[in-house]
Amino acid sequence: MEVIALIALIVTIAILAILLVYYSTKLRFERRFRQWQEAQWQEWAEERERAVKEALSQSRAVLGGKFTEQLAPYLPEFNYDPTEARFIGSPIDLIIFPGLAKGEPEEIVIMEIKTGKTAQLTPQERKIRELIENGMVRWELLQRPQEEY
């Protein structure tokens, strides 16, 4: 009976040792996971904050550019009569008819307004500039007949 009790004691101690190792290992990995998780949340929060600041900055730049496009005819460096300028917005910003205010238009000027240090024409704007430079501009009249009622 003493041998059975000794075997039972050894088995019990072994089971307790295994359980102790299992739970201590589990706690250690859970703590490391929580630390990783907290670091990830912190990194994501910082990344989100950077993205929000960048989006706000970009939005302000775009809005400032749109404002400047519409305000351009009233700026000192605008070389035309503001009443002769027509805002289009997209794909070009302004069409100017110098001489229109006097009733004698002299030419048609198509203008793109850019703001910022690295302002560049979009591919679409470059293509429009190329078409104008190559004389690919024409006049059309659309006249609808008057409907009788």
C-alpha cells in the first residue's frame, strides 16, 4: 500500500508541476500578447491621427486652390478685366474674352489657375493645352427650332 501511496503522490506532484508549467506559460504568452496588442492599438491610433491630419491638410489645400481659382480675376496679377472672365472650374478654370466689356472681343484666352509650390498640370489639362496649341479649337452653333403649342 505504501508503494501505491508513493506512486499516487508522485503522480499528483507531476500533475501539479505540469499544471503549474502550463498556467505559468499561458500567463506569460497572454501578457506578451496583451503587450503586443496594446502596442498595435497605439501604432494604429498614431497612424490614424497622421492620416486625419494629412487628409485635413490636403482638404484645406484643395479648398484653398478652388477659392483661388474663383478669386483669380480679382487678384492684382490678373492681367484682364474681371468682367470678361468666365469661371468654368473643370477641366479648365477660366475662359477670358479680352475686349468683351467694350463690345469688341479681341481673342479668347483659356486659363488654368494653379497654387502651391509643386503645382503641375494634370494629364487631362496637358492634353487640352496641346489641343489649343495645335489649333484644334472650333466654333459650333446649336439652334433649336421653336416649338409650337
